[in-house]
Amino acid sequence: MKRVFALMLGVLTAIGGFVDIGDLVTNAVVGSRFGLGLAWVLPVGVLGICVFAEMSGRIAAVSGRATFDLVRERLGPRVGLVNLVASMAVTFLTFIAEIGGISLALELATSVNEFFWVPVVGATVWLVLWRASFSLIENTFGLLGLTLIVFAVAVWRLHPDWSALVHEASHPANTHGEGLPTYFYYAVALFGAAMTPYEVFFFSSGGVEERWTEKDIGTMRANVFVGFPLGGILSLAIAATAALVLKPLDISVETLGQVGLPVGVALGKIGLVVVLVGFFAATFGAACETGLSTGYSFAQYFGWQWGKYVRPRQAARFHLVVLLATIVAVATLLTTVDPIKVTEYSVVFSALALPLTYFPILVLANDPDYMGEHVNGRMANALGTVYLVVVVVAAAAALPLMFITKAGQ
Amino acid sequence: MISRAAAVLAALLVLTGCVSPALGNGSYRGKGQASVQAALSEVETAALVVEQLRRDRIPKAYADETVSASEQAIGSISESFGSVQPPPQSDQVHDEVTALLDDADSAISAARIAVRRVDRPRLGELLEQLHQLADRLRDAESRLS
């Protein structure tokens, strides 16, 4: 019974924790501009994150060690450093975007300016990361993030023409008057948002924190292969509400307020209150994950003591990195940079960093010295290799498309 | 060599000031169309918020923040278009787009005031105005494309 409960809790938190500010904004932008013409990217991205999250989770369960620790040991300090810098830059950008997203959600709820909230949010995030236990953070925000199911309810309440909706989603085409480079720019952004590197690092580091062993591989796989795809359906629902309500009105999403408006149209005030809870939970949970991932990456690469399962005094350098990252993130936001713009750039840069993040995981998962009998099978290798080609293509296309389309304008 | 190139670039930037030139009539028309399209998005957002508030289907704080963001955005769109030097023979495009952006700015500002006061009769009048403005923006966008 205890095992079933743990399995369900893991799956539910994986669903609720799947969506972050990048998914919220990118899916709404894409839905409002392309309808469901880019829906095909979601399953591609979700399967990709499943493939690499399973590998990194398996590595953590078998070796009891985290990704950066092993990347440096297996591939050397230089490759490890490139991996660290690329992943860290994107994770930190996402951390800034998440803190900005929480502040915007609080502004929408209270009418108090986001710049008042930014330092308050920064301090609260840091306090939670310092004091709260790992499972409390993961379970609380993962479960609260489930409130974003309200987007799926809104789709149903908007009484769409289901056959037209399914037809549009299942026939990839750019039929909405946007240029082809813009279409592919948003395809790359959506792919980057679904495959954000921090999700994999956080997932595997969490496995080490929770002391996974080979016995936990089954539970881990259920979390990945059930939780992530269901989380992906939430992303699709966000795109669908924007496609149904905002696109016919020629509204192109630029703010977090516009992301939630279709739910207000479908479900009224109560729906919007639930949306605000979902925005807060999704962004706060992701801020904790990205904040911790920043500390994890540094500490694992340099071989410092890290994690939430040891006292802060024993992992002082890990907590110092988290504190410094929070201070710099808050300072960056206080320069009045638009968190939505930061989000839009973070998902594209995420695509750029994907090969550097995922290639070492594929190498490690194939190494029998670390993995023993749990080394990658044919299926995992076939999928891993195909996805490595896809992420290389996405990474190569990201910057040219960004310049050609002036960042999707 | 590099420092000389940097000095020339800096001088060019100072000479051209903050006003970015449009390369030609076609390019200026394109900038006008993009501005009108962006303005349409903000006007429709304000209209949707006003409509939902009239029907008591959106919290006041949410409505206020969303319309305020649209007001801020329309200001930036206006400023951005105004900073482009119109080429000769594009005065008509300049005048038409500027007038539409000014109207959008005024209408969304009025919507923000009415939203903050939850002035329902005024919200009704503004909804009508915003819909008419959206129609004009759509006409202009198709003419400019």
C-alpha cells in the first residue's frame, strides 16, 4: 500500500511539476499565433525528455551518484566544464524567469507591482531552499501545480469543434499566415521548453537525494513515462485554450495575464483564481528546482558536499551558490527586464544547450562500468541517438532562426 | 584598425540619433502593418477584459493588471513606430498608423480608468468603442499588407 501511494504521489508530482513558466508562456504564445498547428512538437519534446530523464534517473539509481559528478569523471574536466557552463547558463536564465513569473502571478492576484514582489519572492525562495525538506518542496508544489488542470477543464467548457481541433493538431501545417522561419522558430522554442535541461538534472539529483536504488527503477520509470506525458497534456491544453479564445480575436500573447484570460472566459472568476494558484505553484516549484539545480551543478562538478539531506553547515558552498544565484536573479529582475522576454529567450537558449546536456548522459548510460546490467538497451540507444540528432538540428537552427525572425516577431 | 571601426560606428550612431530609418516605402509600410497588428492584439485584449469584467467573470485585480499591461504595450508600440523616420511618399501611411495608434492608446487608457472604478455603464460604452477600433485596425492591416 505504501509503495502504491509513493508511486501515485510520484506520478502526480511529475504531472504537476512538468509545467513551468517556459511551458506556460510558450504554449500560450504558440496557441494564439498558430492554433494547434505546432501541437506535433509537444509529443516529440515530451518523448525526448522522457528518454533522457529515464536514462539519468537510471544512472542515479544504479550508481548512487549525480550526473555532473559522473560526467566530469567519465569525460574529463574540460568536457565536464563545457557541459556545466552550457547547462548552468540556461538553468540560471530559467531561474530568473521563474522568479519573475512568481512576481507576475502575485501582481495579477494583488495589483501590487511586480517589482515590489521580486525581492520578497527571492527571499522566500531562498528561505524555502535553505529550510524546507526536499520532499516537502517537491510534493507541495508538484501537487499544487495540478490545479493547472483547469486549462483542460476550460477547453471542455469552451465547447470546441473537437473534430476540427483534432484535425488541426494531427495535421502539422503553417496555415495561419505566419512565415515559415517564424513557424520553425516557435517549433524550436516549444521543443526547448519541453526538454529544458534542468528538469533532467533536478530529476537525477533528486534521485540521489532520495537515495534511489535499483529497486526504485520501476517507480522512477512510472513517474517519467506516465507523469511527464500527462504533464505534456496540460501544456497542450494551455495551447488549446489560447487557440480557441485568443487566436480568433488576433490576440498575440505577450503577458502572463493573457495566458489565463481564456480560462476566465470559460469558467469565470473561480477558474481564474485556480489559474493564479496554478501559476504560483508551477513557477514557485520550478524556481526551487532551478535554484537547487544551480547549486547541484556547481557542487557536483567541483566535488563539494551538496544536497538537502545534509545540514546546511555541511554543504555550505552548495548553499552559498544557491544564495548568490538568488541574489543575482533578483538584481537582474530589478533592472526592469521583462520576465516574459527572459522566458522566451530562455527556451530558445535551452534548445541551443541541449546537445551539450544530453550527449554526456547518453555516453554514461552506455558505460557498463557504471551501469552494470542496467546499461542502455537497444530501444533506449535507438531513441537516444535519434533524439541526439534532433537536438543537434534544433540547436543549430535556434540562433539563425532567432536572427532571421527577430526573435519570432 | 578595430578601434577606428568602432569610432566610425559610434559616430554614425550619434549622427543618426535614436530615430531608425526605414529602408524604403515597402519597409515602412511593413513596419506600419506590424504596429497595427500589435495594436490590434492589445485592443482586443482590453475589449475581452472589459467584457469579462462587465459580466463579473474576472477578478478586478486581474482585469486591472491585464489592461494596464496592454496600455503599457500600446505606448511602446506607438513610441517604436514614431521613432522610425518615414521615407518620402510615405506620409499617408505615417499619418494613418499614427492616428490609429493614438486612438488605441486613448481607448485603452479610458478602459483602464473604467476597470479600476468598475464603472459598468462606462465599460459598456468602451466595449463598443474598442470593438469599432478593432475593426478599423483590421481594415488598416489588410490595406497595408
